Amino acid sequence: MHDPIPTVTFPSGITVPALGQGTWNMGEDRGRANDEIASLQLGIDLGMTLIDTAEMYAEGGAEKIVAEAIRARRDKVFLVSKVYPWNASLEGTQAACEASLKRLGTDYIDLYLLHWRGNYPLEETVEAFESLKEQDKIGAWGVSNFDIGDMEELMEVMDGGDVDANQVLYNLGRRGIEYDLLPWCQHRRIAVMAYCPIEQGRLAHHPDLIHIAKAYQATPAQVALAWLLTKPGVIAIPKTSSTGRVRENRAATDIVLTPDDVVALDAIFPPPDARVPLEML
């Protein structure tokens, strides 16, 4: 038995697990499809019921993997997908959503995100999102890769204040958002979804992190996830196609970092002391 997964509540009142599953790079090789589907299904069984995907990932291939994984268990899953910025016009967002719904094998997406800023006015994209909500095609909407200036601009748009989440790069080695964007979102209860929470596996090989992890009989990846789970309003979405790694990720919720270890992590991975432009991978 594991400790319960912490939860995050969106401004709209929706509550989701703070530890979910990512799908970036899934759907690119049919030879790995069965493993990818099995890993997502195990994650759902273990309570990591938030699954994040996008029309960009394998040009829809990841959404098809998700469709297989959630077949006959759609009601257990909080499904997140994203629209390309060049599809984010009023009509284009509607069409992109319809295409994602078809690939996902469902009639609604729980949270629909603008993948990053593009050339279409935010007013137009937000209007499209609100229309999709009215049609019950999506339950809520948000953004991705928006820095604080983008978020402030969004708030000035009609219905822009309905944003529920901002998905950004955030992990122990990428702490720039802690200077301004993270507290700005936390103050407004806008959820921050942390993609690449283990820096695509690179943090798992950090020697100092390995040293700290040994004291917990844990892996560096688990410590990195446990650290993120201490952050209010943050949702971590690690991606893996290994069922063993899925179990490892779930067990990260059992780690309670000591104050001394938090101080040690701050020394190894210093928080920002000045504004840092938003990083992306």
C-alpha cells in the first residue's frame, strides 16, 4: 500500500491527482505500443489517473495510444490534450478538438490546452475554448509554455480568467518559474503542470541526487518527484513506457523529505534569485 496521491484543485473546482502520466514520444513506434498501453493502464490502476497528451505528440499517435489505454475505463481518467498554436483559430481549434476526440475515442476532453503562443489572438482561442465548453466537448481549458507576461495578457482577455492550468517545464534543475510565475499562479490557484519532471531521465544520473536517494532507499527520480509533490498547486506528469518505472513513480508519494534534505537540494539546485525567462524543451 502507498500513501495517497496528493491532489490539486483547479479554480473551476475540479480536483485531480498531483501525480499523473505524460505521453510525449509515445505512439512513434508500433513495436512499443503494447508496453506504452500497459504502462498507462497500470498507472490508472495505481491512481495516476491524469493522462496528458497532445495532437503534436507523434502527430496524433500518442492520442491513439491513450485511446487504447483508456478503452472501457474512460470514466476513471482525467484526460488532458493540447491544440497546436497554428490550429488555434476560432474554427481551427474546433476542428483540432474534433480530430483529437476521434483519435482518443471519446466524446469529451477534461482539460484542453493551447500548446504554446502562436499568431492567433488569445481572444480568438479563448472564445473557441469557451464554445467547446458550452458544447461539452471539453470540461475546462488552460495553456502551456506561458510565461508570466503571457499569463497577465491572458487575464485581460474576455473569459481569460477562466484558465485552469499552465503546463510548463519545471523540475529540480529548472526552477526559474519559482521567482515569479509559480507564485503568481499559486496566488490565483491556477494549477502548474510540470512536464519533464525528471528532465527526461537526466536527473536520475545526478551524483548528488543519487547520494540523497540512498538514504531513503529510493531512486533519484523518486526524490525528484517527491520534491515536486511538496509544491502547492503543482502536478507532475512523468512519462514512461515501463511498468516497473510506473510503480517507481507511484512509490515517490511515500517519500517524505526531511527539512535538512530540502536545504541540501536547494544547495545543489539553487532556486532563482532573479527573473529567468521561461525555459522549454
